Amino acid sequence: MVLTDDARPGLVAGSATAAAPAAAPALAPGAAPAPVPAAGTTTAGTPAAAAAVAPHSPAGVPTHQPPGSPAARNARIPGLDGLRALAVVAVVAFHLAPAWVPGGFLGVDVFFVVSGFLITTLLLREVAGTSWIRLPRFWVRRARRLLPALALVLVVSIPVARVIEPDLTVGIGRQLLGAVTFSTNWVEIAAGTDYFDESQPELLRILWSLAIEEQFYLAWPVLLVVLLIAVRSAAWRVRVVAAGALVSAAAMALLLMPAYGTGVDPTRVYYGTDTHAFGLLLGAAVTLRWAKAGPALRGARAHLLPPLALAGLVALFLLLRSDSPLTYPLGLLAASLLALVLVLACDAARTQPTWFVAALEFPVLRWVGERSYGIYLWHWPVACIVTAAVGAQPGTPWWGVGTGLAVVLTLGLAAASYRWVEMPVRRLGFRGALRALLGAVRTSAVVPKGAVVVAVLALAGTGAAVTSAPERTATELAIAAGVQAGQDAAGPQAATAAARTGQPEPTSRSGRPGPERLPFGAREGAQVSAFGDSVLAAATPAILARYPRAEVEGVVSTDWLDAERMVRAAKREGRLRETVLLNFGTNAGFQLDGSADAARNVLDMIGPDRRVVLVNSVGISYWVPDANKTLDQVAAGRENVAVADWHALVDRHPGLLHADATHPNLDGVEAYTDLVEKSFATLE
């Protein structure tokens, strides 16, 4: 993800070597391509003054500056680190607390814009100084920036996850392949992954955006060369790139449009390089536009527009939701345009400092922004592992402890990676860093040698974790076993029920609950019908162990709209018994249109003569609290209906769920069955 292009790119204006190999092809014969304002820093890790700009000749081309000159040393764009910090905080908050920051995933689009701007800045600066782009050198610099931290995250998180929670390593071979080939987005599209499904945590899920950026880094320099040669007009270059951005956004809309309003998974258009490249291209387009014209925001606009853009971006973070049709592409495009204003404000502050950009230079924001790449890489694996270890639900004290621990570990690991892994490679290169490490090993007796031993063990552990990873999660196995148990138990009973006709007789002539009604669990549960989704399926073995004659129908990926169909079929076939358990809502709660009405219709269909228990939902999705409130409203006023507060029970007793924080584990299914039993007792 684009926390990769820090505000101090390695190549400053005019610092490329003046001597050019005779065989090197010039990009724009006869004319220097459009230059760009300086956007970099000095040598790796050295702070640079915020507002200085490399001087320009009257023609608008940066004058050649020796690498050690003041202009080269001070060619840093202020505020970009602070902007990165805000973006990465939004992304981390979205993953740790989606109910609080439901639109935090838009932080990725901020990174895309920053990346498109800075990468194009670097490339145009090199063209302005040398009249060509040395592609291998550019790609090596990108590799130095990306690979060290990524490799460290992989060799640490994979073996640790395998030990702490094996479920997190299901499919890890596929994920690792995507990581090392920078094709995670397409690999996961092919695998049918749902990025926004919090109940299916994947250890390396967040590498999809890094894959898009790396694909951009590989393709864009070549395309830029073609653009500079084929299109002589700077204005037309901008139009071509802006048109590419619009085509990408339109492709996102067109691919998703047929499914709007149906709860469709947007992962294909969100992950696709073709459909999600508009932020990168917009950042590139503005760089081409103002390469000669100077900063875009001047005077009053530089003071007024950036705060409004930031306010709009924060509003999108807090209000926009991943399941809203407005998000694709309008929400993502709006976030990209607002980020574009902020990037231009930072660029303009090099010559016209403003209070807004000065605020983005606050030391804490700069510290976070400089390490934002590592923070982004570490936060998701750390959160998955810590969440699995703690096993608590959002809003509970233990969840707060786990979230705090995940944040502290993320910052600590990112800081350590930045200091001891990333910066040495960026300063010295791969070979130089390796030589320095080997030299330290020969001269030191403890720390460097210990680091080498740990690295070897981590590599071995990663290989062992990948080769021994389970093929299916414990949740999937539990659900499959529950579905099979329900089918086996219902086999002969279903055949008998299909031969019956008519409706079951009421329990009393008055149609009200009568004293002759059997208590829940009597006759091994012969009077129990249960309908639900995968949560009920996971609990089916425990229910049937106590009540072997109960009829349990737990079907994966069902919701309240399906409940209406399932209960109607059971009633028509004479299979609807006097005690009914309903557990829907795991899949989107009441987010789908008509879900609440469907739930009320189901209760009306069951009627007042049967006892009904509704089980509410657990999970970290933002809609869970509202779904449980709606369920209480659906049940309100019905004397024969009780709500089993599964959510509250899980809150009080961490450790009842699998790693997906949604489905009950072995202890959880027993607690679930106890809760259902107590809830029916309130209706006796």
C-alpha cells in the first residue's frame, strides 16, 4: 500500500548524474519534457527544510543542482507525512473498530493519490535532469523501499499465526504466492475472497493494495515514456491521463451496477487494478498539469480549500459504508479528489507556507507518516493474531485490552522495522546492507549473530507453517459437521413429515398456550423445530446431543428473507412443531431491504400458539448493534416470543467463538444450547 512513497524520495531535482551513456535513448528528442516542482528529500533519513524549492530557469526547467547543494537538500514537500498519518490511522481504525469508522477503508485511496503524485514527480524530475528514465534503477529503488518490510512481516506473522490460531493460515500458500508476486488482488479475486467479510479473516488480506501499487510502479514508467514521446502537448498529456482515471471509475460503476441493492460483494471492483486505478492516475495527472504552471493552490484558495477538503474526507471516513452502492465509485472518487486537494496544498506550501500544512507537520504526525508503510503492513496480521488470542467481542473490556495491545505491537514492530531493516537497505542497498550485517556479525558476539539465528528460524518456521497449514478452518469444519448432523437426524423424520397432510393441531382449543403443552426438551426434543444460518449449523451437534429428536435446519449464508421461505415450507409440509428456534441475522442482519418485514411475517406465520425463541447476533460488523435492536423491536408485544441474548453472553464470557469472532466453538455451542434452553423456559 502506498505508505511506500515517503515525502523524501531518493532522487532530488537535478541530482541525477550529468553524464549520460551514449546509447541511452532520450525520451523527448529536441525538447525537454515538462518538468515538475521538486518533491523529494535528501539522502536517506536526513531531515530537510519544509519550504525550499529547487530554482528554475526562465524556461521552467529546474536548473541543475549538485546533490549537496542547498536546493537539493531542501527539496521536500511538507505535510505529506502528516497526510499519510491521517490515512493510515483511518485504515487501522476501520479494521479494529469498523462500527466507529465505517469508511476508514478510504484511507487506501488517499495513499493511491499520494503515490501517483510522488512517483510521477520522481519520474518527471529525472526526465528534466537527464532527458531519460533509467527504468531498472527506478525499479530497484522501489524494491529497496517495499521488499525489506514486507519480507519481515511475512516471516514473522505466518509462523506466529500458525501457532496461535491455525485458522488464520488456511489458504496461506495462495496468499504467500500473491504477496511475493505482488498479485494479491488478482489471486484473491480468482479465489472468490470477500474483502469486507469480517467473519473470514485472512492473514495477508491487506496486501491487495500493495499489489495494485506495485503493478502501477511496473507499468506507469513505461506508459509515461510512451506518453512523453507520443504526445507533445502538456495539456493533452493531462487529458489522456485524466481520461484513463475516468475510464477506471466508469468500469467500477458498470461492473457493479447490475447488482446494486442486492447486497453483492464489491470485492471484484474494489480489488481490480483496472477498476481502482483512478486515484493513482489522478495523482499523476495533476503532476503533469502543474509541472510548469507552479503550485495549483495559491492565495486565499491555499488557506480555505485544504481545511474544507480534510473535513469532507473525515466525514466520508465516519459516514460512508462499504456496503453502500454510493461507495462504488462515487465515494471512492470523492475521497480521491479531496485527497488531491490536500496533496496540492502540501505542494503549494513549499513556496507559500500555510497554517494548515504546518499543522500536518506536527512531530507525532510526521513520525507516524514516516513509518506508515510498516504500520499498514503490520496492523492487520497483528490484529488478527491478537483478536484470536483474546477472543473478545467489540465493546467489552477484554476487546479494549486486545485493541490496545494490537496498536502498541503494531507501532513497536513498525518502528523497529523502520530503524533496523528498512532504513539500512534504503541507505546502503541490498548488497551494502548485507555486507554491513556480515561485518557486524564478525565483530560482535551477541546481537547481530542472534538476529541471523532468528532470521533463519523465522524462514524455517514460515516454510513449516505453509506446508502444514490446514485446508479448512475449524469454523468451516464445525459448520459442515453441523449441517451433516442436521441432515442425518432429519432424514427419516422428513420422509414421515412429507407423507402427512394438513396443519398440526393447536395446543389448546382457545388458540392460546395451554397447560398441556410439553416443556422444552421433553421427549428428547420431539416438539422442537429450529431454523437458522451457519451459527445454528455450528451449534447443531450440541443441540442434537441433548435433544436427538429435534429437527434442525441450519443453512449457510441464509438471512431473514430465506427464513420466510424455510418456515413456510415446513408449515406446508406439516413439519412445523410447537417449539420453534430461529437464528438468522449473521449475514448482514437487517441490512437487506425487507428483512425486518420478513421477520415479522415469519412470526405471524408461526402464530401465537407456538413458543418461539429468536437468537440475536454477534460479530464485529458495524451493523450488529442495530440488528439486535431491530430484533428486539420485532419480538416486542408478542407474548409467545423471547429473544436469547447470545450477544450479551459472548460479551461476558470471552473464548466462546472461533477465530472469525462470529461462530461458536466447542465451548460456545454448549453455552449456546444452555442459553436457548433457558430462553424457552421463560415461555413455559
